[in-house]
Amino acid sequence: MAERRPYPSDLSDARWALIEPVPAAWRAERRRSALNIGRPPEHDLREIMNAILYVDRTGVQWRYLPHDFPPWETCYGYFAKWQKDRVFAQLTGVLRRLLRQQEGQVAEPSACVIDAQSVKTSTSVPAAGQGTDAAKKVVGRKRSIVTDTLGLLLAVLVTAASVQDSAAGTHLVDQVAASHPVIRKVWVDGGYRQHLVEHAATLGINMEIVQRTPGTRGFTPLPKRWTVERTYGWLMFHRRLARDYETLPARSEAMIHLAMADLMARRLTGEATISWHDSISQDQTPIPG
């Protein structure tokens, strides 16, 4: 079979070298634990990852994957298995540590930022998994993320939009305290309540609520917190995240981890991220940040 023409979302050799160890270790472990090893895998891991990135980057439905990728059923099957086994979260962690070290930081952060974003959902999302964010007037889901001070993802939680920021924040603070025990400082906005500050204190984390200056109108970057807002902007380079299309919240979280992994891999290798309008002009714009 002739080699297919590459898509802009395809992994370069340099980015695949960074990403390959994680899915390769997953496949090796699956084969070791199988009762009957059987025939070797039919499809190349790199092509499967390229197909999943294509979905995340372009927003196309799985059934609309171009035919020169492996069958869509195979690609979706791998995505579902990798989500369940937290392969995307592992990949985010590996790349984040590498990027922090490249930026002259220690591998594990000591401070972080939490923020939430409400987004509309597609018809594939069950009504029971949606809600209304009264403050934002959005019916759908809420993405709550934790980033380090460079804006790199530490944790993500997807809930109904009606879930209060503090409720999601409690879950995320517990998760961060368990997986990143050196964190001692976290910044949040005024949507988070005092009881969350007190809960964080019981975990040895100093939580600071960064308030807007009274009388300020329009968008104004807030000290310390602007980095997490910039991260949401980075993630929007992936059209699959412009709306929540995933039936399961855990699949939404996996798509966010994958988008961040893609961004970090490009930043590590110095490659450009093509924005939506650049697909027309063919100009390549360096990754923000």
C-alpha cells in the first residue's frame, strides 16, 4: 500500500518519539497480561494516535475519519481503552515534566491555579449529564481544570454545568494533593467559596481567592490566574473542544488531556500549531505562550 499523504495534525518523527513510549508500554503490558497472545496487532500505534489527534484537532465525527486511517471502529476502540486505562493522563504528566524542565523549572510544581469553563453540549450528551450554569447562562457541561503556573495541565474534571465551582474544586484539590504532594499554593477566582479555602488548608495547601478590582468592567487579566485562562485559549485550537461532543464525561476529560499533550509536544519540539484561519492562508503560527 502506498504511503498516505500527511495531515496537518499528524505527528512528526520528533513528536512521536516523545509520545511513543506511553502507548507502546500500554500495548506491551496488555499483551503480557493476555491469556492468549494470538496474532500481533494489525495497526500501527502511530497511525492510531494520528487518527485520534485528527478527531481532536478537527472536531470530525469518528465515522467521518478519512479512509486512509485505520478503520474508525479500531481508532475509537483504542481511544476508549486508552481513556479507561488513563493513558492520556499519563502522557500529559510525562510531557509536562519534560516541558517544565526545558523551561528551567523543577519537574513537579509547588503552586497551581484552578478555573472552570462552561460549554454547550451536542445531542450525543445525555440530558442527565447536563445542567444550567445560571451565572454564564450556558446549558451543558462544565470543565474544571488545574494548571501549574506555566499553564500546563495537572488535572481536569468534567461535570454538569449546574455543579458549583466549589464542589468541583473540592474534588480537584483532593486529587492534586494526592498526585502532586509538593503543591502548597493554589489561586482561584471569586466563584470559589471560603469553605473550599478551609478544606485546602486541611491538606496543607494555602488557597488564595483572587478578586476582581471593584468597578472593573470587561475582561481584565487577574494576577496569577491569567495563566489558566490562557490555557483554555490554547485548548480551543482543538475544535473537538469547542463544544462537548462526548457521551461520557471521562471521554471529555481524555480529549482535554490529548489536546494538552499535543500542545506540549509541539512546544517541546519547537513546531508550529496551525490555527483555524491558517488552514486557508497556509501560514504557520507559533504556539502561544
